[in-house]
Amino acid sequence: MAVGDLVLVKTDGLSPTTWPLARVVAVHPGPDGLIRVATLKTQTGEMKRPIVRIVHLPIDPLPDNSPANSTIND
């Protein structure tokens, strides 16, 4: 998990299809150097959550030469 990753926030009592979407804005390692907590930015604000309550979404960034990144004036 790294800053900028897109994640879902596990929420008790909700179906996984309704878990909030968030962006990782900071990571907090434990004394052993492993990431244990992350600060997340959601649509409604920021929160800290333990890493076990976060689901990383496997989304690859678009390459720089992707048609989605080009402009009409190219």
C-alpha cells in the first residue's frame, strides 16, 4: 500500500458493494517498519484506519502515451 492508492474502506453492517471509496494520503508504519495504519481521504473527509480494514483496488495508472491522456490538439 502506498500514498495515492485507491482503496475501499471495510464497514461493518454494509455490503461490500456499498463500502466507501477512498484515496491513501499517508501511511503509518509500526515499530517493526511494516505499515499498520493509513490515513484515507473519502468524499466526506479524512480518517485513519488499520490496514486490515482496507481493501486495495488493483488499478494500474494509465501510461503517458495512452489515448485517454492525449489531448485533441495533439
